[in-house]
Amino acid sequence: MTRHGGTAPRAAEGAVGRRTALRAAVGSAGAVALGAVLAGDASRQDPGPSGVLRLATGEPTAFYAAFGRLLAAEVERAHPRLSCRIRTTAGSIANIELLRDGHADLALVLTDTARAAQGTGLFPRPVPLRAIGRLYETYLQFAVRADSPVRTVSDLAGHEVSLGAVGSGAALLGERILHAAGLSPGTDVPVRHLRLADAAGAVRNGTVEGLLVAGGVPLPTLTDLDTDPGLRFLPLAGLLPRLGGHDGLAGSGLEEVPFPQGAYRGAGGVATIGVSNLLVCRPGLPPAVADALTRLLVLRAGALVPENAVGAQFLDVRSLIGTGSIPLHPGAVSAYRSLHG
């Protein structure tokens, strides 16, 4: 039976993307309650894992939530004794808080944010995480209206922007991007932290100059804005060398990526920053559940691609194990060895 307790932390939003040809991995499975029976009994025929999985995803209209719904459907189809419950949130930071506080068992997070959670800068204490796999690449999409005078991040001085909702990985990366461009958030650039729908409305009516989103390509909300009033996407790749901090870029999941051709009218030829995403879990997730989730990522990859996600080109299955500083869950390790040797 599912364990309940306390008030859940704030909610938020999410993201996606990647370059390789195979639509192999990506998952947003739920989370398993501690009291649920999740491992089979070895003394008889194993009926498979059971219980309730609680998955922390992202904003309702963003990619994390879309992927989460697909994964939940696949989990329940393959394992009828498992119920996968989706939680929409502000994004990576909120999702890690949910895992830390026992309100979720699995979550989608930016690799960069997961790495930060292993230290003491983002949270008071390191948050223990285990990975099921590296899934796909999210695009950092910094857009202003097409009629804006702003053409680079440095031009944002004196202009108000939204850097993503409080609790999102975009909010964390957005401030670092401003610093990398030589701008002080809140001083040189007035900053708001709006949910995606609110940020889009503010750009449309001109109350903010631009918005930063970490998500899949094309993102429907940005597609609408790109149609009317029109958007210009700012190049971010040149700032990448200054985003590594004292730990450097290795293991951050950050890399230069071009917007896919035709993704948006205002993004042609623009080089931005991609950041890989992880499906992570609490360390105590039963091995049978981690094994089942891993097999779904590998064997049902084609069913885990959100509709119209032309820019969400998923990692090769062999890349799933590349989770950087976040160790794989033992159940995931077992599944990968069984599937790929």
C-alpha cells in the first residue's frame, strides 16, 4: 500500500531532445511507495512488480509531462499490477525535492541539476540519487519577440526576462547564462520566474522582453508565439565554456547543439545549448522495479516519443548508461547487462 505523509513540495515543469538516430530511451515512470510489494517471490512464479509508482515530471504542457504520460501508459500495460501516478511540477529542482522528501520515487531531471544536487550549493545537503538511464537532450531555448532589438544575451541589459518557474532547472541555468554573458541577474537584467504559460503571455503582451525554456523542440507554446507575434532565438553556444564552473563541463550534460531545421521560423541556423536528461529514483527503489523500467526504456523506446517531437531525437540505447556522476541503480545495471552484455 502507498505510503502518504506530509505536504508535497511545490510543483513545476519540464523538457527534452537529442541527436542520435535511435528513438531509444526516455522515460518518465512513476514512483514506488515503500510499503508496496514490488519484487516477485523467488519461491514461486514471479507475477512481476506491483504497487504504486509516483513520477515527478514537469509543467502540464511541457515535454516532461508528455513523456511521463507515455511512460506511465507503458508501465501499466506491461505490468498490470503497477499503477503509475504522474505529478506535474516546476521541473528538475522541484522533482529532486520530491524525491528527497519521500513524495516521489522517480523523476525526470536535467543532468546538470542532478550533478549540482550531489554537492551542497543547490541543497543544504547532498541528495542521494540513482539513475535508471540517460534519456534525451533538452534544448535551452532563449527567445525574444521578433521585433525586439535584442540579438544576443549581452543585449538583454535593462530588459526584463523570465528564466523559468521557481523549482525548474531552467531557472538555475538561466542565471548562470546571464552571468556567463557578463550580466548580473536582478541588477543588470530584471528577472521574473514565471510558469511557461504565464511567460508566453508576458512575451505576447510585451511585459517581458524574452523567456528561457528548457524543453523539447518544437515546444507547442513557443510554436504559437513564433507564429504570432514572431520570435527570435538567441544564440547560447558561445557561452558554453563559461558554464562549467569549478567542476568543468565534464559530466554536466551540457553541449552545443543546433536547432533542428524547421523547428521554428525564428531559429534557423542558431546554435544553442543542449543538456541531457536523466530518469532518476530514490536509492531504495526495489531492484525489480528498476529492472522493469529499464527494459521498457530499451524495448519500448518507439512508444515513448511524444507526438510532433521532431527535435526529440533520442539517444542510442548504448548511451543510456552514460549517467555521469549519478550512479546507476543496481536493478538498472542488471537489466542492461542482461539486454546488452
